[in-house]
Amino acid sequence: MSNKPFNRIVRSWDEFWAEFWRIRLVGGDDAAEFKSEQVVDFCWKVLGIKKNQKVLDIACGAGFQAVLLAERGATVHGVDITPVLIKHAKKLAKQRKVPATFEVQDMRELKVKEQYDHVLVLGMSFGFGTDEENARSIKLMADAVKPGGKLLITGQHPYALANHLGPEWLECDEGILLHRADFDPERCRLGGSWELACPDGTIIMEGENPEQDGIRCYTYPEIKSLLEGSGLVDVQGYGAWYTPPQPLQWFSMEMIVTAYKPKRSV
Ligand SMILES: C[S@@+](CC[C@H](N)C(=O)[O-])C[C@H]1O[C@@H](n2cnc3c(N)ncnc32)[C@H](O)[C@@H]1O
């Protein structure tokens, strides 16, 4: 065996995570596409989304779910902090001939021009900020919901952390993609990093990124209290994207939380 040291290269978040992982690998994966369809089906049925209703997809990533929602007839606007993903989402909407719109936005400073019938945060994307930023985000999200509308957010379920803590790996054309997870119990944050080990001994690592402080793993009562504190009611938790809906359990792989904005403030 050669003793040649590994050649470590840092690639930007846009190039390594967004373009390579999110767009190329996830975008070309049948299982991920099936899951996106399942997620959209759940949102459509459980939230009761109707054709022509306005939907805001926050942290929409490469636009996979937003485009599927638009194909069902919703009027969708997607926002995400990563410009490369927004560019891809726009291209995807054009390819699929749906009028979904997208823009770069940071959910911690969310600004909307109108209110929406449904506001979604999919793909365990709630919790990347500090506790103060996350609480503010929830308030901004709740403000973006029309009275009579609903907010659905997905977070990292703290009781199901064991599912995410082991090292994961995936073989792809370029080499082996490795994921290392790390949990900080004092801050209740799950972090991790991706590396691509190439056959020539090069290790490609991700550079600075908006998720490098990990994700705050809120318990269900914490999220419920943030939602209720923002004027939402009828908070419900679900544990999977299947329909009929599954209750949230300690072992559920997902934590999906919905809340309703009353027509008159409570
Ligand atoms: C796990 S991905 C989920 C993407 C998409 N919702 C899905 O389910 O495929 C998390 C997304 O959150 C975005 N993100 C991270 N921090 C953000 C922030 N402060 N504001 C908006 N988007 C953010 C990332 O760019 C990334 O696209």
C-alpha cells in the first residue's frame, strides 16, 4: 500500500454541495424524485392545497418540490439563500413549462410582497440560524401566511438523531462521498460535513457555507410554542410523509409540523 499523503482540496459550497451534491446527485436520483413526489402529495392532501392557491416554498433548494407543486396547479414562489440552486430552480421550471418563480432570500430576513395560502419549509430546513434568528424566522413566516392559511415546517427530530449520527457513504462516478455527523448536546445542534474521496487520492472538502453551524434540533413542544407565539393555532405534528398521515412518534424519521393562521387574530 502506498504511503502517499492525501491531497486535500477545498471546493466552494456552490460548486461542491450545491452543484455536485444537490443538483447532480440528488437531482438525478430516482429515490429522491419519489420522495419529492411523496412530500408534495402529503402537502397537497394534508394542507388541502387547491389549484391556483399561492404557495411559498422557503429554503426551496433546487426547486424539485416547488416545480411539482406548480405542475399540480399551485402558484408557487420559492426562495433560498444559495444562488446556484435558485438558478437551477428557474431553469427547471422553464424546462417543465410551469410558471413557478424563484428568488434568492435569507429566511432569517424573509421579505414578502404578498401573503400566501400556504407557506412551506421542506427538507428539514428549519433551524440553521441561532435560536434568536430561528424565532424571528418563524414570526416572519407566520406573517407571510394569509389569515385562514397554513404553515408547514420540517425540522430535525431530536429523538431520532441516531438515524443521522453514523457515517454515511455513497458511491458515485467521481469516487466515494462520505458524510460525517456531529451532535453538540449543549447547544442541541446537529452538524456534519461532506468529503469526496477520489480514486487518485484527492479528497475534496466543502468550504464555508450557510449550514456550517449545523441545525438546531428543536423538540416538538419548542416548535409548537414558537408557532403559537407567532399567532398560529391548531399545531399538529406528523412523523412521516405517508398518507393517511402518521402521528409523530419518538422514533419517527421526520418531524413535520403544521399550524393554522386564524381568520381573526387570537
Ligand atoms: C436540506 S436542503 C433542503 C432543500 C429543499 N427544501 C428540499 O427539500 O429539497 C436545505 C436548504 O436550505 C437552504 N438554506 C440554508 N440556510 C438558509 C437560509 N438562511 N435562508 C434560506 N435558505 C437557506 C440551503 O441553501 C438548502 O437549499
